Amino acid sequence: MDLSERIRSIPDFPKKGIVFKDITTLLADGEAFASSVDQMKSLFDQYKPDIVIGIESRGFIFAGVLAHAWKVGMVPVRKPGKLPYKTVSETYSLEYGEDSLEIHVDALKAGQRVLIVDDLLATGGTARATANLVEKLNADVIGFCFLIELEFLKGRKLISDYRIESLIQVPM
Amino acid sequence: MDLSERIRSIPDFPKKGIVFKDITTLLADGEAFASSVDQMKSLFDQYKPDIVIGIESRGFIFAGVLAHAWKVGMVPVRKPGKLPYKTVSETYSLEYGEDSLEIHVDALKAGQRVLIVDDLLATGGTARATANLVEKLNADVIGFCFLIELEFLKGRKLISDYRIESLIQVPM
């Protein structure tokens, strides 16, 4: 199945000049959704993680399914103010300004093997920040898994010390 | 397994006087997470839906796993401005003021059987709004499934015309 045919390009979203990759058409297609999750799982079966992290909020969808498939836990990494308990925070750069991501201080145990999942690898800022959060909690990142990789943004460079897998590559 | 022991109560979040039910401790426990999803699935196996809707954003976690388990599609219902394509909107009341939820205009086909999933049934405002969105697209709500129901808020009353299941009931 060619998953790239199941996503939809929306010009000028969220702002002028950006072509947004809309994954809702893939998610709504039961066969395509199952295939994407099953492919992600097979890419990391041999490195079986103890925990799957999902980055807010579309990352939650894939992280939850993968965690359930391996019968392991799922941990959310969220935008500031969303997690109710004590958090550790990591700031990263945006095109203009900066933003932060948070994880609960007790979300991971030292030494746990963590797979980080999101729908999209763009500039790599959120991915890198998430890896830093995992390391602050003394757990180990075993890799990253994305549905889509916008290769022209070279986000891979920011997390080049880890295994990185993506199902759909967008070259330009 | 007593799932209620796997959630954590956080006093005064997001504001003074509210006791927030933190599900991240359940999610991070692979056995408890798997058990919760498997219980949700068994409650609706006999009404097998064509589509599972997840309400932003914790609802995405459970909706994705259930959709994958049934090999059907998953559709997100989101806060305003998050969905990139044309949307239908529904406004609902909050304690002070109002808020809206959106769904893509082409997210559902007429007559599809839809299960609506969220982590929490509180006042029922978002649940009712989501059912209205499904009906605007001429699809059929077969029921609601929640991890937690705050019974003292009586949210069930707002969606009493549908089948409602929850795994953890909080009486007061």
C-alpha cells in the first residue's frame, strides 16, 4: 500500500506558503491506518521498547497504538501547562521565538528503553527537545518513529545520534 | 485489575477547588493501559463501529487503539483552528462562556456507525457537541466510551439518548 497517496496536501495552512500534510484522510481509512501502525511496529520490534512516548497531539494516536501492540506503557510529552503533576521542561527554537515541551518528573524510570513517536518530522525541534527530556530522567532513547518526514527541512540532523525511521518521505 | 487505583488525583488543577484525575499513571503502566483498552473494546464489540472518533487530545489515545483493534478508521474532533481542511463546527457552553469543536466536512460518510471516545465524561458538553457534529454529517452515533465518568457532574444527562459506557466511575 502506498501510504503517501492516503495523505492530503493543504496549501497555505497554518499560514501562507506552507503546504500542510493532512493525515486525517489516512487515519480515517482503516486499512491504511492499520498498515501504517503495523509498519511502524515491525521497524522497532527487534528493539522492543519499555515505553512509547507520544508528542502532543497527533503523536498520541500512533504512540498509543504501538504501546498497546507491545503491551507496554505510553507516556505523553505535552505543551506547557497541560500536564497536571510536577514536570520537567525543555525549551526549543522556532522560526520566530521559542516554545517548550514538558514531561512528568516521574513518567520514566532510570534505564527504561524509550521509543519516541510523532506524526511528522519537520525541523526536528520538538524531537530533539523530547530526547533531552528523556535523558533528563535518565532513561534511554532507542529511536524515533515518524509517519512523515519532510526531508527538505533536514530535521534528521538534530537527532542524528539516534535511530530514525519514517514511513513517508517528502523530498521537497 | 482495579483501574481506579492506577489513576492519580491532583488537587487544585487546572484551578483551585478542582481535583483533576490524572490518567498518565495508568497509561504508563502497560498492563493497566492494555486492560483498559481491552475492556473498552469488549463493551462495544457487538456493536462494531465503522469509525472511532477521538476528542482532542487525550481521547486520541484510546480512539486510535480501538480503531486499530477493529481495523477501522479513526477521526479526530478538534478545537478550533487545528484541522487543516474545511470543517463543520459546534459550539457548547462552559462554566463561564463557551467553546467550539470541529470536524472535517468529509470525515464521515452518511450512515457510518460511529463510536465516540474520550478519557473523561465530565459535564458532557464536549460529548454532546461531538454527537451533534456526527449528526450534521448524517452519520450515526452508536455510543460513547469513556475511561472515567465523574458521576457527580451528571454529564450522562446531556447524551442520554445514546449508549454510554465508562470503566471508572467517580461518584463524588
